[in-house]
Amino acid sequence: MNNNTLVERIISKERLEPYLNYHKNDLSKAISHYKSNILISESFYPLLAVLEVGLRNSIDYQLAKRFNDKEWYDNKDFIKIATRFQIDRISQARTNIYT
């Protein structure tokens, strides 16, 4: 099995294809570029995690304020305007918390 076949089996041809196209089928450069992209992506993870938590907490704060209820997800006025999808997701989150 040659290096190209092994790498494509591990990473996949479809995932490597943009890198190979950019580097004119130079596998070594494509893999190096791919690895660099992973490292750059990893550097954003802490920022995205903080953003996600901050956004969720801000939404929770605003909904608690809007419905004057810390448990806004159980509030009858919220339930009146929530979609079936939203109610199902809240139920699913509760199930995940208690299992």
C-alpha cells in the first residue's frame, strides 16, 4: 500500500481534495496544510466555548426577564408562543440532565 492510499484511507480523499488541488497534488504539502488547518481550528475552540456559554446564559437571562420567571421554560406564557420543536428540545434536555 503506498502513502497516498494509506493517507486517503485514514483521512479520506474527499477531505484532502481541496488541499491536494491547492498544492497541485503534492501530498506532503497538502498534509502539512491540513495539519496547520487543524491547529488553527483548535486555537478557536476556547473562544467558541466561551461564546457558546455566554450566549446561552444571555438568552436564559433575557427569557427569565421577559417572562419574569427563572423557570421560563415552564411558564405558561412561554409555552403558548413556543414551537413544538422548542418544547421537544426542552423535554429532551431535561431527559438528558436526569439520566
